[in-house]
Amino acid sequence: MNGQESAVPLRLGTRRSALAMAQSGMVAREVTRVTGRPVELVEITTYGDTSREALAQIGGTGVFVSALRDALLEGRIDLAVHSLKDLPTAAPEGLLLAAVPEREDARDALVARDGLALDELVEKLAGHPARIGTGSPRRMAQLNAWASARGAALETVPIRGNVDTRIGYVAAGELDAVVLATAGLNRLGRSTEITQHLDPELMVPAPGQGALAIECVDAALAAALGALDHAPTRAAVVAERALLAALEAGCSAPVAALATWVSPKELQLEGVVGTVDGATLLRMTANGPLVLDETAERQATALGHALAARLLEAGAANLMGERA
């Protein structure tokens, strides 16, 4: 790279939300470090940011991605940063997933009134349902299943909006708690507001939750950005997304997946499919040997497909409603 080129800023496309800007700012600093080039953030408004409709009605989390991908393909930006859980499993032709940096905490987090954990909240409100806000069918299904198993009174309330808006419902007394991604709160410097981390025993996260994806078009830039890739994270999220793709789940389907390394050469994948009311929840795990070499993504994909096949055999398709 010559000196003239290194002085030209790379244009990094980002959504306008506080969380997206925080994530993109983190990535921008790392991109400068590995490329030697300055990075300027280009704010792009997506349909998902402006619509107040439920995500399931407007096309799921992919609505946060399409405007950024269009800007990449049209040459208006050089790279884009996404929350990986927002990425549709099918990538458009011409785009390169240049890097998946090391994953943040993948767990969900409860932000509840009076600093309470979930069981404490339900106990304190005995006789009245604990009203917990989330826009995620996946979270609703697992919260309702948890409550059903304990005979606890709990009502899941569909909400949308940014982190401030969601936590504001609790502060204003309109809701008793909300569930958000731990990673997002950490990246915003708001981890002290978490009253309980919801471990995967209680709630398995969304496929790709806590991970970021850096996309671009230019192969030379993709090669440079490869220095930011974290191979164990990439393999894990490939397995999770392969499960999601093989299930052909519609955007409103309550599907959860989490891949964890149980040893340096073994990946465990957990998958959950259920009904939003929590009445039925299928939960299965699969382990597979996985070596981090040029075949890693193929191995991870095979693990995801194998677990999806077992879930489908157990009746997962009947639980997910409309499939994509």
C-alpha cells in the first residue's frame, strides 16, 4: 500500500443507533490498526430503524442489514459492520464476510426493577404476573417455558426500540423487567444496569448473538481485514447459523442456538425450538470434533445440519409456524 492510498479514509457503513455506532467505532479503531488507514463512519438508516412494526411483520432482523449491503454493492461504502445475529443466513453474491472478531458475552441479560433476579421478581410479585418486555419470540418462548415449569405467573410483553427506550419502560414502572443482549449493554458501557445474566441453562441465545460481522466487496481489503478474524468464534457461529438455515425457520420462529468449545478440538452445539407460549420446547445438543484449519467451516456446517435434522425428526417444523 503506497502512502497516498494509506491516507485515503476507508468508509465504514453503520446503522445510526447508539449501539451500532459504539460497535462500529470499536471496529474502526481495529481496522486502522491493521490497515494503517483512517476510517470514517458513514451513517445509514435502515428500514428496521424507522419502522415501529414488530420485526416478524417487516421481515425479521434482516431489515437492519439490507440498506448497508446495498451501500456496499453500490460502492458508497468500503465495509460494513453488523451484529451477526441480524445477518440473514444467505449472503448476497459479491459480498465477502471478511472477519468475525472475537465474540463478546453471548448471554441474554435481565434488567429488572429493584435490582431483582428473575426468580426474585416473580416471588416479589406473587399473585400478579411479572410483566417482562422483549420483542423476541425466542426469548418469549424460553421465558414462558421457565415460568410454566415453576408454576410462576409471568407475562411477556412485545416491545421494540433502542436500549434507552426499553430500559425506560422499567424505570417508568410500565414493565417489571426487560431482556436485552449482554453484549450490547457491555459495548454501551451499561453493564451495571444488568440485574441478572440469563445463563444458557435458562435461556439459549440467538444464533450469532454477541458476535460482529465485517463485510466488504474488495478482495484485497478482505484479506487485510482477515487479521481481525477470530477462528474459534467464526466456527462457532457458522455451526449456529447452519442449524438456523437447515431448519428454514421463518423470522418469527423461536429458534435458539449456541456453540461452545468443550476442548480445543471439540465443539458442542445446543439448539432450541419451541412455541412462543412456552408450552412445547425442544432442546437438543450435539458434539463434533472440529479442527481449526481450512475445513473448519465445512465441519461446523455439518454439525449444525446434523443437529437440525434431529430437531426436525422430533417435530420442530410443527412448532415454528411459517417456515422461510
